[in-house]
Amino acid sequence: MKLYTKTGDGGQTGLYGSDRVSKAHPRVEAYGTVDELNSLLGLARAHNTRSHKPDDAIDTDLEYLQNALFDLGADLATRSDSPYSKNVARIDEQDVLRLEGLIDGYQEGVPPLTQFIHPGGTPAAATLQVARSVARRAEREVIRLMGEEEVNLQAQVYLNRVSDLLFIMARAANVRAGIGEELWHVKKRR
């Protein structure tokens, strides 16, 4: 089987269930941004595992998250009225609760946050911060889609928690590596 199919050369793509839509359709934008987020998590994992002190817990949790984002992408790529909908594992409240548990666990290992911090630190932490901002964009794309079509409501909630998790994971990666956080210095006004 060849990698290229030429079926998308006209600017359309297939949703799961054979519906053809524009590649600029809000549904495609939403799951495409989730795919971009997943790629950034792969980059964060690569930085983590190649660091002088790899963090196995972060790698394990990012691997879980990458798999979950594939589920989310399939969820977003499948309309609820599609005959294939029953074949898709939808994101649900249990998935959200799992993320909340991870957030709580990472939060225990970092100092309380009293002001805004600059994204950065180790290459893994900096990549997690970029991924966090992409997760926020994916959430906005899902909200935009929700204004036009029926969407699994838990998808939006899940992405909101993903961005929170990536933020606290980035902070934890820096703390565990002994890297301090740079604080935002507010410009003094006249």
C-alpha cells in the first residue's frame, strides 16, 4: 500500500465513516491540532529520554497521554451520527478524572505558584510548555466546532485538563532537574 492516496488532492479529506469534508472544516482543524499536540509530546519525550537525567515517570505519563490523544483524535474525527461511531472509544469523565489525578500528583512535587513564570527550563520542560499552548488552541478549535456541530462535550473538558497537566509537568520537569523558574517581572508604569 502506498503512503499517498491522492484522495485529498482536491482539498477534501475523509472523516471516520466516509464523510468527505474540506480540509479546512472545523472538525479537521480540531483533530489536526490534537495531532500537532501529540507530535509535540513525542518531541518532549525525546528531549526527556536524551537528557542527562531522564524522568521515567514523566515519560510513562506522556506515553499514556499520546495514546489518549489518538483516542481523542478518533473521537473528534467521527460524527456521533456516523454508523462507525460505535467503533470509537469516546473520551469520558473517567479520562478527565485520570488527568486530574495526574495533575494533583505532579502538583505535590512543585512549590506553590504565586505569580506568572516564563516558559522554559530544560528542553523537555520548554517543549511541554509549547505543547500546553497547543492544547489550549485545540480546546478553542473544539469549542468552535461545538458551535457548528454536535461534539462529545468531554473532549473540550479533557483538552482543558491536558493543558493544565502539561503546565504542571513542565514545572515538575524543571524542579526535578534542579532548574529554577524565571518569574515574570511586571514593567513598572509611570
